[in-house]
Amino acid sequence: MNVLSAEFVKSASEPDGYPPPGAPEIAFCGRSNVGKSSCLNALAKRHALARVSRTPGRTRLINFFDLRVCEPTRSGNRGREHAVRFVDLPGYGYAAGPKAEKESWGGMIERFLTGREPLRALVVLVDGDLGPQDSDGQMIDWARSLPARLIVVATKLDKIARTRRGQRLENIAGRLKLSPETVLGFSAKELLGIDELWRAVVGAAEAGE
């Protein structure tokens, strides 16, 4: 997918601070330090669209980004264009900050996911090197009840030997009670899985139009 534009819109913590509905929205969530910002930057083909922090749990607000992309064509001409809005949610699991503050982030995520009309898909990122944790399973189980499409991505596959990646994805899918083909492998470092994830994102966005 060719990225025509990618820009930060705003940050918010409550519904009255969200940007007005526009393009179909795709939310991204995962445990702290799962590589969410790196994933967003790789998709957007930008080095710093989403801020990458060495300290887990630094995303404390819901961040909105507007992107325009077009499908590549063999002739080199611009293909069909799509507008999507990426929504970067605070990480769950470990997070820096007081307990009360971390609990408020959970409410922030729930209010957004259950009440945001333009939301078309929730991308749950799972650490492909570490493997799924209890909180990942809980998030995915809960996400199944949402009207938004569920997309599961295993990040950091560059840390896994190429010959073992298929088996690792099958193992992750089994532990999360998913069919193997529904878990997408991804590596921001190797630019692995970007096209597959874009196809899933655009498919979900178009399904709600």
C-alpha cells in the first residue's frame, strides 16, 4: 500500500475530546512494550508518526492519526485510494504510573471501544517472541463481543528464526483459541507482514462503508 499522507490529529481521554467522526477507524491495542508504536510507524512509513518510548506504558491518552493510502498498480499509476483513521490506545498489562491512573486507562479504553461509532476493527498486538499472556487472552475474549472486526497480530517475529515462525504463529493461535490463518505475523524491523496487515485493515474499513 502506498501512503499518500499520514498526520497526527489529536489526543483525548474522554468522548467529548474525540475528533468528529470521519474516516473508518482502526484501533490498535496490546500489552505495554509489544511494539505498537513501531507497528503504526511501519504501516504509515513514517519514522515518528507514533512516539516510540523505551519506557513501557507511556501512552496515556488515546491518539488519533489520519492516513490516506492508495493501492499499488503494475503500471505505476495511482490505484484506488482509501482514507482510514488509526487510533492508538494505551497499553495494558505493565504500565508506569500510580495504580489509580492505570485503572482509569482501562475505563478509557472500554468507553472508546464500546461507544465509538466509526470504529471498524480492533487490532490486538501480541508479542510473538514472548508469546501471549493472560491479559492478551482476556482482551481478545472481550473483543469478540464487540461489533468491530478483530485482527490479531504477532509482533517481533524478527527475534524468531525464520524456520520456526510458522510453528510459533500456530502456537500463538492455539493458545488464544484462534485458527492459525487469523494470526498475522509482523516485524517492524524486517518490514514483515505490512502488506497483509494493510489488506486486513482496508478490508475492515470497507466492510463498514
